[in-house]
Amino acid sequence: MNIEQLNKLGPKNKALLNKLNINTLEDLVTYFPYRYNFINITNTLTETTEVIYVNAIILSDVKVNYIRKNFNALSFIASLNNFNFKVTIYNRAFLKNSLTINKEVLLIGKYKKNTNTFIANDLKFNVFNNKIEAIYHLTEGLKLTNLTKYIEEALNKNILIEDYIPDSLNQKYNFISKTLALKYIHFPINVEQIKQAKLKLIYEELFVYMFKINYISNINKKVQGLKKEFSLDIIDEFIASLPFKLTEDQLTTIKDILNDLKSPKRMNRLVLGDVGSGKTIVAVVALFANYLSGYQASFMAPTEILAKQHYESLINYFKETNINISLLTGSMKKKEKEEVYQKIQAKKIDIVIGTHALLNEQITYAKLGLVITDEQHRFGVNQRNTLQNKDKAKVVDVLALSATPIPRTYALTIYGDMDISQIKTKPKMRQETKTYIKSEEEIKDVLEAMYQELKQNHQIFIVSPLIENEEENDLKSVTLLKEKMDLAFKKKVRIEIIHGKLKQSAKDALMEEFKLGNIKILISTTVIEVGIDIPNATMMVIYNAEKFGLATLHQLRGRVGRNDLPSYCYLISKEKDNARLKVMEESTDGFYISEKDFELRGQGDLFGVKQSGDMTFKIANLKNDYKILLRASLDAKEYINSLEYQQNKLYKELIEEINFLD
Ligand code: ADP
Ligand code: MG
């Protein structure tokens, strides 16, 4: 049912709800609060460190003092149990007319005894008793009271909200009903109700998620694949000819993959390895084995730049072989593309490298045997399934590479539909990137360090994120930054800005120049393309570093230190004590950092895992609710094997949804 059904909702607020992705009454009642205010009304005024709630009566007219632009103070005299005191609240001039003498208001804030003043952060009407108030993420223009009102009305309409937890499990765990859970989550009267509601809703969400994973995993187990034949000796020879010795984990991963390729079962493997752990070479060996067995392969990268980079390294790795390699990207001319299509169809190309477009294009492979996707950690389970099934016959082996250094137990659960290989160790010769947190006042230190690198003809990345959310202003501030840098280095080195608004071709051109070493300092307003390899770049300077999550910071830092030169990362921030930044200073181990990320922010970034559409949970939190996740995972496995789900209408629909994604 559309939210238009709500009597109290006008067009302006409807648009605001839509902005929050609330379109139906179901969306509305499952728009969950992220925290609660426990309003505990006190009867005495005392000076406290915590905020207190006081029901007071207004005794005087309200005065507003306009201190300066966008800053005003509203004040009046109030009384609590016949004790009079002054109330001040900032930037609420608009409340002036609603604050009339003798009116009762709930003041939220702190009392200062020496001035007999209550500094209120907030003020509410019509709250006369203790209560728990649910707090939601809002959007500008939408008031909490209104959202709460709409949710209340929607709940009172008694719309049917499906409960995905099977009856047997509802009984086993004594869960409250879904209807009650929704009521409690929005309008609890005690903490116990919040607990019960959360448990129910979190479990449900994770159960459904794990059901999907298991369902897909079961399908994948059944499908027959291609049994490939190739000579291990030739592969060993190839590995021996590489310019470096493979690490233990790389070798184990390669072994896993070669076994998969040989087996008649379809490969569906995910390689998890930190930035710089050397995943590409693993893919290269897989491509080689696939070629030796007479099949074609497609290798997908998330960006054109990365695709190009892979193309160049493959050409290099395979220079002693007869493998035909081709690049296919969106920016190529139509005629060039068509030429590539024809060659693929005629099996004149063995390996084609490109972006996602690679799968959507009208390409017919003569004999496709392997699909590899690089940096795949933004995909959720639905999308992974789609990718795997692009090949109509569903036999092609699938290999995914991901810089997702999450703990193994988590990986095994949330990526339960795939087999997993982990590359934990990094190549030995790599030195740790030294990391320092600096305030803006210490920028001289950073400039000095930059100067030292430039003197050795090394290159530098600067990342300065968009913060104002006003592109004009942000670009101005980056331009200003470039001017400062030009001034500092007396225009002796070429400095360029790369930003989201630039055309792809312009971005590519800049990256190419940087790669060639013509540009010395590259200032980027957005996150630099993942996986990009510029071995000569030895320094990463990140402005407003506190704005980034740990995963992003780690990925960004991974752009430097890609050879055996000493490398540096400077995190510039107003918050020198920021816990996340400290973690960065402390360690370069992605697995360690991801554990810390779990501790500090919960599901947070989870190293990119959250970014995918179907892994953004409404209420569950993969870290905090990990115990529930494991429980739900076991239950989902049992449920799917009991075949009970086939009688369940909801799960029938769910499965249709999954299959529809093919
Ligand atoms: P990522 O896992 O981030 O994709 P890459 O595959 O791009 O990492 O490897 C990063 C760099 O390390 C590349 O320049 C690659 O040639 C090099 N490399 C990979 N494996 C080894 C190894 N075993 N010894 C030394 N260098 C290696
Ligand atoms: Mg890579």
C-alpha cells in the first residue's frame, strides 16, 4: 500500500519520505530507529554532567537576542515546583510564538547553578511522562514528530506484514510476533520491549539472508561445469619463469584453482587478499591453465584504467606464449568494438579484458571457459549470482578477486555461496608504508616530506575529499590546494587535479600521464581508482582523513608502497586523536585493520562489503549481531535441507526472485 493512504501526509512530506526510499506503508513501518532517547523527567534542578529532562512552566515573555548571522539566543524565565530560573536555548528563534506564558514545556539540557540558568539543547511540548523516544535518520525538512506520526498511523492500519521466520523457529526461540515487534521497535515502553523486538527483527533479516546464500550455494553445488585438461608441467615452468617467487598463500590459492578447473564441478571461487598481496598473478595462472585447455576467458575489472593496466601486465606475462589478448572498454569506437566481437566469435581472441560492459555487450564467445572479476568486493549475493549466470549454459568457471581482508569466519558465512581462498601474507620485499597523523598546522612537515620524495623523482598522490557537498565550492577548495602546492614547489613539478566531473577520457589521459611520470603530484577529489598500480608513487597525502572509513583509508594507502621503495602516508586531520586514524598509524595489516573496524564501528564499512545493495541490512549489524548471524546461518541450512520451505509461500516467492536474477 502506497504511503498516500495516510490521512496525515501532505505532498511535501510525501516527497521527503520518498527521498528516504519510503514509498509504501511496509517501507514506513520497517524504517527502523537507529537509537532511542530515554526521557526520564526529573523533579529537581541539579548541575549534572549528563543531560536532564525537566518539565517547567513558562513564567515570562520570551526574548530573542540576534547575536550574529545564523546565531541567536532565545531566553525566558521558567519555574519548576515554584523554583524560578532562566532558560536559554540557541538558534530556536522560530519557537518564539509557541512559547507563551503559563505553557508547560519539557526542557532538555543542563542546569548551571552559579548563573541559575538552564541551557537547553532542545525543548518539547506535550511530554508529561517518562517515555522512550525512537530516533530516526531524517532528511532535511522532515521533522521527527511528523515521521513518528506517520509510522503510528501506518501501524494502526494493521497492514499485513509478512513474517519470514518459519513457525517452527518462532516457537523454538519464543519470538514475539512480527506485528508486536514492529510496534515495540517504534513505540517501546521499556527496554525489554526494545530487546525483544530487535532480536526478532535482526534474526529475521539474517535468516533470510543466510537462506539466500544457502539456496544459491546448493544450486551451485549441483551444476556441472567444464572438466579442463592441461599440463601441470607447463604451468610449473611458467611459474618458474616469473620475475619473482610466489608466496606460500599464492601457491596454495593457485593449487585450489587448478583443482577446480580440472574437476567436472563448476568453479565458483573467491580469492580474498589484501591490497598488494598479489592477486593478479593468481588470476594470470588461472588464465594460462584455461588457455592450455583450449578455452577462452574474460577478465573484468571495475574501471577502464584498471582494465587497461591488467591488459598491459597480461601482455607482458604472456609475451613468450601465443595467447591472443584484447582489450574491450566502453570508450572504444564502435567499429573497434565490433572488430573485437568478431574476433571473439571466431576464437581469434583467447582472453578479453574489459569493464562490466564486457558481459552486457552482445558478445558471443566461441568457447568461453572462465570468467574472472577483479575487485569484486562491492557485489552482494544477488549480484554475484547474476554475474555467474551471465553464461547461459551456466558451466563456465568463475573466479572472483577481492581486496576484502575480513576475518575468515565472517567470510565463510557471508560469502557462504562461494569457495574461498585467502592470501594473507604479502610478498616479502614489500616495506611497510610509514603512516603519520598531522594537523593542518603541521603542514610544513608534510611539505618537507613531499619535497624529499620529489627530489628523488618519486610521485605523490593527494586525496582531498568533497566535504561541502557543493561541487562548486569543493572544486574551488581543491584548486586552491593546487595553487598552494604550486607555490610551495615553485611550479617546478607538474601538479594536476583529477575529479569526478571530468570525462572518462580526460581522467584516463591524466592517469596515463601520471603513470608515465610526467605528472608528479596528482590531487584527487574522489577515491582513486581501486587497484591502480603506480610503483613510482611513494607518498599518499590524505586531507580530512577523519571523513573516511578505515576500509577506504586502507585502500587508499594501498596505492603506494607497491614496490621496494620506502613509502609514506600522511593523514591530515583536525582530529589527531581519532581512533580510526590511530589504527592506521599502528598497522598496515588489512586483516588487523578490518578487525579493528569491526570493533570501532560495527558493520560500518566492513571493507566494502556493505556497499552492495543487498547487503545493507535494515536493522542487523554483521559485527554486533554476529552470534545471531551464526545461529541464523545454522537454522537456515537446516530449514533448506528439511525442504519445509517448499511449502512456504513466502519462500517460494523469494526463490522466484533469486531465479529471476539469472
Ligand atoms: P593486488 O592483490 O592488490 O591486486 P597485485 O596483484 O597488483 O596486488 O600485486 C601488487 C604488486 O606485487 C605487483 O607489482 C606484482 O607484480 C607484485 N607481486 C605479486 N606477487 C609477488 C611476489 N610473490 N613477489 C614479489 N612481488 C610480487
Ligand atoms: Mg588487484
